Amino acid sequence: MTTRSDRRGIAPPAVPFTRPDIGDDEIAAVVRVLRSGWLTTGPVVKEFEAQFATAVGSRYAVAVNSGTAALHLALEAGGVSAGDEVIIPTFTFAATGEVVRYLGARPVLVDVQREDLTIDVDAVIAACNSKTKAVIGVDMGGQPCDWGRLRDLSTRRNLFLVDDAAHALPSSSDGRMTGGYADMMAFSFYATKPITTAEGGMLTTDNEGWAARAELMSLHGISRGAWRRYSHEGTWRYEILAPGFKYNMTDIAAALGIVQLRRSSAMRERRAAIAATYTAELARLGCLEPPSTAANRTTSWHLYMIRLNLDSLTLSRDEFIDELKKRGIGASVHFIPLHLHPFYRDAYGYQPSDFPVAYHEFERVVSLPLYSTMSDEDVARVVDAVTEICGEHGK
Ligand SMILES: *Cc1c(COP(=O)(O)O)cnc(C)c1O
């Protein structure tokens, strides 16, 4: 019999960029749902929503089938419509911008702060005008935005404030759960995110009206409790109250989510310990800057984003990632700023230099592997590879 390692020689296994942390409890929970006779939105989703609301300190939680759906429903509930402008950071994933377009509104991009790559609040203020309806902050890699200032601004200008918390579970600013400042927050449970349901998302808010609207629109605009219509308590009769969407979460996904939520603090602790090791080992290398967290904020440690000091290296960021790959280490880049993509360039005429911080930092940012299933040996391999590359390619 030939094993994989025989074929590859004696090289130790590669450290992938990310790997979900799925244990026997998750598997058992999914199997229980599969045997229950009820697969899609039902009692397990309701239970997940209740537990999630408690965990993040929100009054209401609405489970959906992606973080993108959660963002879309948040803006819809907030009344964003055609002709409105929504201010978002250019340094984010595709989803943050496309949901603005779903509603016929205009995504207005702004730059980010150099220190933590979150939205620059001064730039938000400069971009506000009479058409501005909402602002979306993104907790980049789990680092909270300056939510205190964003909240003040939004209250003063009557703007709807949304937290793209896809990376943020769990994190805090000034002792408060990150999105406690926003009108609505949108979480993602995509396979690479801090907790996963394979695909999934959650909307949270303290406002009953917005929660009810999001729940209604998440399932065809059919009146609340529609999922019951196939159960013995349900009835076949329903009413369409608005032209909604098909965004409901399955009980299979929710079963995974309940177990992952229970483990979220423990998984974060492991990531924080790995991040502490990285910073202790990498901070002394002159070739890079480790991530920093602002005072009074805690990060979820979803991502460990280093910034290369390109002046002290003979290679580019892309070549640095290639060198990691040669050593069996996965890496990624978060994110290619929206304004550098063809759609945003062509639709809105953005130039690379329009957002100098995002442009400059994008050229030198690298996300290293950071997930709870990494072994100490995996962590040491990453540190050794980065140290070696800096040594071999330093100026
Ligand atoms: C992953 C992600 C989303 C979207 O989440 P999905 O669950 O994949 O739809 C939104 N915003 C950011 C910043 C993300 O990283």
C-alpha cells in the first residue's frame, strides 16, 4: 500500500490556510436532524436563533442561509432603496458592496485606517450628503471598527448603521459586544468563518420592527411562522405580505451552528494563543509588521494579517506567498479593495489612487493560517517558514 506521505517523501504535511473545526458533537447533532424527519427551517433554527441572540446580547436574531443574505436583509429592513447612497469601506469582500446594488442604491466607497484596516470615520463624514442613507462598518479580520464614533455620527445624521460582522464572533469595543453599537449586525457562518454551518448567516438587532421585517423577507414575504405550515400545528393557508427572498436556514445547518456557538469562546482562545505566539516570534523580524489591536477593543482573531515591509525585502507580496507555498504553508490576501475590481472601476470610475491607504496596504498584506485545529507544530512551521523567507530575501 502506498500512502500519501510515501509518495511525497518525508516532507511533513502541509499547513493549509484554513480548516474547519468540526468534532463528534457537530456530526451527532447533524445526524439527529437527519433522522428527525424535519430537515429545513424548523425548531432547531428557532433554538439557534434564541441561543445566538443571548450569546451576542441582542434582543432578536434571524437565521438565514448566508452572511450576504443577512447584509441584504439588514439594508432592506433599514429602508435602503433606489437612489440612496450607502457608505462602505473599499477594503472588504464582494458581499458588502453587492448588497447595496441589490436594492438599487449606490455603494460609496471610502478609505480605511492604516492601523487596523477598518473604515476611516473622517472619510465617512466627508462622504456624507443628502442621499446618504446607511453606513456599513466591517470588523476586518475580527478587529472592531471605531463603533463609538460611527454610532455618534449615525445618530446625529439619522443614518442606518450596519455591522458587517462576518469576522467578528466574538469581539468587543469598550466592553460591549462589537455590534451592540449598530442598528443591525450581520454574521457569516461560511466554512472559513469563526463559527460555521457550511453556509449560513445571522442578523441581530434590538429593534422588533426591523427583526420582524427581516424575518418576513427571509422567506418569500410570507407571514411569520410560515415554516409551521408543513408541521402538525400548521395550516396550509398563508399570506404573501411583500415580495420577499428565499434566505431561510435549514435545521441541518442550525444543528451545526448550535454546537459551534457553544464552542466559539474556546475556539477563539486557541486562536488568540496562536496569535500571541506568532506576534512574539515575528515582531522581532524587521521584514514585517504584526497586527495591532486598538486599546479597549478585543478581536475575534479570525485573521492574522501581517504587513510586509517591502522596502526591506527583495520580493513582492505575491512572491512572498509563493515562497510560503513552496514550504507547504497556505496563505491568503484579505482583501483586494473593491475599487481595484473591474466592476467598481467601470461603473463608478474609481482610480487606484482614490483610496491611498487601502491601495498601499493591499500591496503588502498577507493573512497567515490561524484556526483552532492548528497544532503547535503547525504554528512552529509557519513561524520557521516566515523567518526563513525574511532571512533569504532580506535587503
Ligand atoms: C464572508 C464575508 C461576507 C459574506 O458572508 P457569506 O456567508 O459568505 O455570504 C460578508 N462580508 C465579509 C467581510 C466577509 O468576509
